[in-house]
Amino acid sequence: MSDSMMKRNYLLLAELFDDVRQLPARARSVAIGGLELRFELLLSAEAGALVSLAQGTEPGGAAEPEMELELRFDQQTVEALSYQDAQGIRRVYPTPGCLDPREYARQNEFLNLWLIDCKTLRHSFRSATKAAA
């Protein structure tokens, strides 16, 4: 997986927010057809953040898919860490320090397509920080 894919994903994700370095704790966007996108900040640090991005069709309904992502602000990259749907959870690092290269490529490519779709559907978490306050 190239750094360019992770950088493209970072730019696509950043477009959803006012400032990707000032992420809200939680946010929600409802787009065309009622498709819901949910964001949750799991861990924040100066250099980056661990976040969850999930899609659902109804408020409070089961999220499918749901991904955990690692953002690196200094490198302007986002890396997929896990993917969960009705079939279960798949991890890029099945055990600590052990990368599954096929799963890594699959999840980051899926993330790219998903973020492009989110942009097409006009999802946005802009001003979510103000709304959450």
C-alpha cells in the first residue's frame, strides 16, 4: 500500500470536517436517502488520533460497515486498522506487530472508495465541534 493512498484518504476525510486537527468527540451526518454516517473520536494526541467511522441506515440502528482509523497529522495520512460488518471483524494487524498485507490493502482501498462515496453523498461533520459543545 502506497503512502499516496493514505494521503488521498487523509485529504478526503479532512474534507468532512472544519479542521481535522480539532475533531469533535462524536458527530453524525445524514445524507441523501437518509443514509447516516457516524464519527467517534476514540483517542486523541498531538501527533494524531484514533477514530471510528460507521455507516447506518437508521439512527440507533446497526452500523455497517464500521472502521477504526489512525490519523497521523504530521504525515497527513490515515490508515485503516479494522473493518467490521455483519460477517464479523477483520483487523489489519491480527496480532500486535504482525501486519496482514492483503487485509491492509483491501481495507485502505475500501476506505478510499467509501470516502469518495461520502463526498458524493455530501456527508459533512462541519461545525460538529460547535454543535457538540
